[in-house]
Amino acid sequence: MSAENPLKSSLSTDSPLKSSLSTDSPLKSLSYDLIKVILDMTELNYTDLKDLTKGFPTGSYHRTDIEYRAETQRLLEERYNYYLEIVKKGGYTLECVPEKLLDREMCLEAVKNYGNALQYVPKEFIDREICLEAFKQNHFALKYVPEELRDREICLEAVKDNTEALKYVPAELRDREICLEAVKRSSWNIRKTLEYIPEELYDYEMYLEIVKQNGDTLQLVPEGLRDREMCLEAVKREGRALANVPEELRDREMCLEAILLNGCVLGAYRKSSVTTRYA
């Protein structure tokens, strides 16, 4: 499949090949077999083909053959325009367009209003422009972007919009900034996000940001990194995180933060030194 659809004339008005087929061309004196070869090499639209018939006698085999080509082309062009209008209204319909009718223009229109239509775009039409258009409409379309086109700029924007996009970021591009951006926009799905963060990026800063998004994740933090600041951030977001706070860090402020957020915490620690110490 060529980059340009044959349903739209790819020959310019001053093309030597096209002008050679004009009605007053000396080529008309050549055998039709040669003219047919030339026709097969060109991409003429319906109007071009109709004009070409004028150089042959009415009812002749040559004229009939070209008229048949012209009518076939007219029907194809009508179908192309029909599908193009449908795709403009709903890009998801690109999946239903016959492959013969697909061209870059139609694919571009599809991804502009439905980013995930990128999955139906033939490989030969996928370039950075089409990927960016799909991406602007729906950042989750990153999963349909070929890996060679997933650069850092595209991946960073993707995780800013949808943290689940992190799993489609090539491993070599998952640096601290991209992973932190994914974490900062996670909350209920934070554990899923953590599956795609390289192990070497887990340090105090990363764990602190994780805990800020979901206090319950304090239990995932190595005990040596659980300082007062991190533990306080955790209980401010999830009172039950108090269970994972080292005993020596459970002071009055921290316990009150946990109880104010979740009164059940008081019952859980009724018999502990927490309640007796600050009763």
C-alpha cells in the first residue's frame, strides 16, 4: 500500500506521464497494449479517466475498457468519501474501513477524535505526527505507539495524564522524573504503578512520595527509612497506617492525626501503650 491513496490522483497536471495520455497525444497511435501498461502504472482519478475516453471511438474495446475503469474508480471514490465522513464523526469506525480505502488523511482524521484508533492504523502510515495527534486526544493511546516512536517527551506527558501509561514506557526511559510523575498522580492504583518502577529508584524520596499518595503503603517502606516525617504523612492519609509506625515514633500528634482520620484506630490501640501514654 502506498503512502498516498490511489483514489486521489497522485499525478500533477504537468506530469509527463499524465500529459502523454491526453486526447491529442501521439501515444494514441500506439497499440492499446502499451497504453494499458501506462494506465496500470498511473493513479488517475475518475475525471482523468473520463477525459481519456474522448480519444477513442464510441463503442470501441479501448474506450469501453477505460470507461469501465472510470466507473470503477467513481464508485471507489464515492465509497472513500463515505467512509471518510463516517471516520470524521467517530474515529473508532476506522476499524471497519476496507484496507484498500485507507490512506494517511483518513487515519489522521480518525485519531484526532479517537486516540485509540491508532491501533487500526496500518504501519506504513504511523509516524510521529499521527502518534502525537492520537496522544493529544487520549494519552492512553501510548500503548499503540510503536516503541521506536515512544520518546521521553511523549512518555512523560502520558504518565502525567494517566499513570497506567507507565507500563507502556520503554524500560530505558523509566527514569526518576517519569516515575515520580506517575506516583504523584496515583492514589487508589498506587500499587499497580509500583510494579513498573525500576528497583534502583526506590529511595527515601520515592517512598515519601508514595506514602503521600496512599498512607497504607507505609507497610512497604523498609523500616530503616520510616522516619517521623514519613510516618506522619502516612497517618494523615490513612489512620490505620499507625500500625506500621515504629513504637518510638508514635507521639501525641501522630496518634491524634490517626484517630481524627479514623476513629477505629482508637479501638485498635485501646490496650496499647499509645492510649495509656496519652490518655
